[in-house]
Amino acid sequence: MANATVAIIDKPAWVDLSSHDAGASRDFYAKVFGWNVDVNPDPQYGGYAIAKLADQDAAGIGPAMDPNAPTAWNIYIGTSDIDALAKRVQSAGGTVIAAPFDVGDQGKMAVFQDPSGAFISAWQGSRMGGFDTDAPNSFGWAELNARGVDKAIPFYESVFGWTTKTSPMGEGQPYTEFQLDGESVAGAWEMNPMVPAEVPSYWQVYFAVDDVDAAFKTAIDAGARELQGPQDFPGGRFAIVSDPQGASIGLLKTTPR
């Protein structure tokens, strides 16, 4: 990870991909988002790479550490005290999967599991605070798809101090926006019952794009598989694809409110 000056607290601060073929993943995302992806040569970072847009940090891509885990995008919530956060996670009914640990001299991270079973990570930066950019082709939104979202919402309210705003979203399905100081920072809803039972609760990462249909075509042409084709929703337009290594990614264009 690279240098940054501003810490992002109690909202999404970073995303990275754990891939079973990190080289192929770097090539795919470079084609889809125009990223310049540089692998850190320091062996302590295990081949971790930073994806940049115009010399600003957008995301990370690294080799999967667990051979049994699928290739997947991970969302990190920024914190100023990761040890205290881990204690709040346990008190709120979550599980500490990986206790806080140092990532070189860049900061500390931890991995948690919420009461619905979804994994979420935390980041306390020292040299690296988090995202440097919110330009198109960088992180746009994170959304919890939960089996039992009613168990998860109080957890996130307690752990991060988030408040909630709920509204209908298609066929009466309620959609919850997590908010911090009046700003929507993430979303959550009950997983669609059509999703196969073996799929656990998970956080879906979306990348903001200028043109969802064009980005969708670029991704498919680069080897992705359609999960949900481009479609409108009350806040804009989106699509979801599976990258060639199996990670789900969302493509999002929001309509200014």
C-alpha cells in the first residue's frame, strides 16, 4: 500500500481483491478500468499490488492467502483505534476472524464476521489512510447482501455508529442505507431468495463508471460473466459481473439527487 495523508474513519476506506491468479486479475482490471497496477517488490507484502488512476490509489490486488477461500473483493472500514473496534465487534455479536495485525509500516488491519455471516475488514492507517480518489473507475458503493439483515443492521449501528435510512426497492424489498453524519456510506438488504442456499451473506463492492453499458461490454469482452445485466434502479443504473477468477463486481452510475 502507498502513502496517503487523510485517514478515513467509520466508512469504507479501501477495497482489495484476494485472487488465486493475481497476475490475470491485474490484467483484467487494467483492461476494464484503465488501472495502472504496480506490484510492491518488498517481499513482506507478498506480491500485493496497488491499482492507480492518475497516480492516485484506487484499490489493491493480491494473491489469496487461503487456498480454500474464493477469489473475492474485500471491503475495509477505516478506524482510528482498531483494537477497540475489535472489542466492539465481539460485544455486538460479531466474530474476530483475524485479530488486528501490522501490515508492514502502512497500518494495521483486522477481519471480522458480522452476525449474518458476512466478512468485513477494518483498516487503521499509519502511512496509508485509504482511498486517494473518487474518480470514475474507482470505488463507488458497498452493499451488504445478508441472510437475516435484521441481525446485521444493529451490529453495524453499534460497531461503527451508523444510523439507518430505509426505503422500498423493487417488489417491496426494503433497502437500508447506512449513514454517518447524514451521509450515506453503504447499503444493506435481505438476500434475494432466488440466490442458491450455499451462497453466504456477503458484501458486494461496486465501482463507479461513466457508462454502465460500455463498462459491462468491456468486462464481458475481457472474460467476465454476466450476473445481472445493465438495468436502471431508482438511484441510477448498475450491472454485476463475475470476473474471470470468480469475484463478483458491480458497475454503478448514480443519478445526482
